[in-house]
Amino acid sequence: MAEFISSYGLLLAENTVDTLYMSLLSTAFSYILGLPMGVLLYTTKEGQILENRHFNAVFGWVINIVRSFPFIILIITVMPLTRLVIGKAIGPTAAIFPLTIGAAPFVARMVESSLEEIDKGVIEACQCMGAAPMTIIRVLLSESKPSIIRGLSITSITLIGYSAIAGAVGAGGLGDIAIRYGYHRRIESVMWVSVILIIIIVCILQTVFDLLARKSDKRNIL
Amino acid sequence: MIKIKNLSKTFTQNGNAVNALKNISIDIGKGEIFGIIGMSGAGKSTLLRCLRALEKPTAGEILLNGVSLTGAKNGRLTEIRRSMGVVFQGYNLLMQRTVYRNIAFPLQISGVSPEETRQRVNQLLKVVDMEDKKDVYPSQLSGGQKQRVAIARALATNPRILLCDEPTSALDPLTTRQVLALLKEINSKLGVTIIIITHEINVVKNICSQVAVISDGEIAETGAVKDVFTHPSSPVTKSLIEWQV
């Protein structure tokens, strides 16, 4: 046990930090990009407040195309762009860029479905009060806040999984060492500890976001 | 106050023309409680959407105090919409906002100062008798209470007209009576003209002074409630009376 910690403790600690760093930052950036995308996707639909069928169709396709890329291919495809934006294409910081690009369209669809859950009558009521589209969008976002927070937990946990794939381009992280040490070098103890650490992170994220979602939801209080 | 002149609305559905409204003419006087009754599919909702300027009629026009709704431009349209409060069958309250903030919402979006908003909301809470519920969320209220909040919200910007779309259709008989009593009180105390769309004959009998019976997109019969229901001339009115004892 002591031997294990002295040989691999630092490695596991560093990579835990890398995993958190990559997945949390890319979650944040993918929402900065994906939230407005999702709002646009929803509001430009037929019969919606900013209806624009052509834009909606084209935009929907673009999102589907990016979502269809297997993540490893996406990382390689956007590499030149990663170098341009981040300055390098290797390492945890560099991985945040493809992770964000990969997750933003996913986030857009999640936000879209959160907005779909809201009763259309609410929009109608806002229109009757003469609310401007921006006001209606603010109302929609605040009405769907609990659902959006739940989406946030799904996204962040999905990105932990994706970050393991980013290990293939030297991004590091727990998923990466589980593959390199555990699978390739057959050091099973490192593999299992990595997996357990990932499980702990996932459980903590899920619990925290569930709590936040429940606290923000005013629909079920009695 | 509201003059509907030869209003027609035709939709195209799967290539077929559907005449939702045919040559509707109604005069609604100031301070009246006017009932529009009909079975489902008669065209009530389409008429209401036209009144709220959400739908453009195919022919005819709607005059609000002599000004045409149909020709209004965007800025003017917002103004017209704000001059009418709307109460919905499904309440359409914001579920993540308290009662207080629901009623304050239309005031906020029309740029009323916070101090004035506070006064107005408190006054409205008193009108609908919901002062003790101002900090609770809609999910904590009963149907009747939700509708009272919705009525307060609809009245917030001091509209001269209140459009009620099946306001009691989701409520039990006792709550229905309470909500109708509230509407009657608002009509007599604040002088607000009320238009009620419904399929329940008892609602019309209870509080309306005038009524228009719609069937198949046309007006079957219109006049004072006591005349129409004591001497029904159209088959639709007769069956409405028979069906709902």
C-alpha cells in the first residue's frame, strides 16, 4: 500500500487534477457556446418567437454533423485550429479546445430539449403582455433552469469520459493513465485506482448538480 | 368599445381551405361582460386570437375604440396588446416565480418603477384576496388560487379590457363560482370590459349581460343573455341549453 502510494500517488493526484481541469473547463466553455446555440435552435423553430425555417434547418444540420464526428477524429481534425487558438496541440490545456467544440452542439441539443419542456402557454402569456423576444428568452431560461442544471451534470460527466479519449493526444488525465498504465503496461492496480477515482468524481458531480437542480426547482414544493 | 366587422379567417390545411370564421360581426360596449359561447371547434379560439392581434384575419376588421387592430404596426401592436389583459384556461403562470413576482412581471416589462410596481402589486393582491400568498410559488396553490393570481397579473397594467379564454373550464363548480364573482366585482368596481370565451352555459348565465353564440365559424345568435336563453332561436343555442342543465 505504502509502496503503491510512493510510486504512483503523485501520478494519480496530478492526473486527477488534469481530469477535473479538462472536464470542468470544457463544460464551462461548451455552455458559453452551446447555450446561445440551443436558444437559437429553439426560438427559430416554426411558430416560435424568432421563426426562421431556413436558418433553423441549416443550423440543425451543422449541429448534427459536428455531433456525428467520432471524438478521436474530431480531435485530429481540429488540431490545426487548436494550435491556432491555444498555441499548442498537445496537453490538457490543448484538449479543452476539441472537448469544447465536441460538446457545444451536444449542449445545444440539451438546452433545446430543456426549453421544449416549458408550456407553450407561458410564451403566449408573455406575448400578450407585449414582452420583447429578449424578455421571453430570459423567461424561458429561468423557467427551465432546473432542467438546464440537470443537463449540466450530464454534460460534465460525459466530458470526463471524452477527456479519457483526449489522452490519446497526450492530454493526460485519469482515463489516460488507466489505459497507458493499466491496459498497455498491465499495472492493474493503477487502472483500478484510476477507475475508482473517476467513479468518485462522477458521484460527487451528480450529487452536487442534483442538489442544485432540486433547490432551484419551485414546481414541486408543497 | 370593440367593434368586430365582417370578420373572416380562412386557414389552408393540407391544401384545403378551412373557414374558421365566417363574416362575424359583434359590438361590445364599454363596461359590459360579454360572453362568447360555442362548442369546441366552433371558432372561439380563432376569434380570440384575432382579438389579441396574434392572428391576422383574412377579411374584415376589428376596431378598438375606433382604431383598427388589423392595420396596426409592431410598436402600436405592443401598445394594443398591453391595453388588453388576458386570462387563460391553463393559467400560464411562471412556475419558477413567486405569486408576487408573477403579478409584477407585466409591470417590469412595461418599464414601471420598482416603487410603483410594489404599490400596484400589493393593491392587486388585495383585489384578488391573495395577500397571504404573495411569497409562495404557483405549484403550492389550488386551481382557483392560481386563476386569481392570473387575473391579478392580467389587471396589472390597468387594461380597459379583460379577455378570458375558458377561465373556469379547469375548475370545480364552487371555485368556478368564486372566480366568476371576482370577475364580476372587477367589472363593477374597476369598470373593466370583460369578454369571456366559454363552452359552459352556466358561466354566461351567471355573469354575462350580452352573449354571442358561435357555431361552425358563424354567429348563430346574439343579444342580451336573458333574451337569448329564454327564447333561443337557433338549434345550437337550444342544444347548448339541453346539454348543460
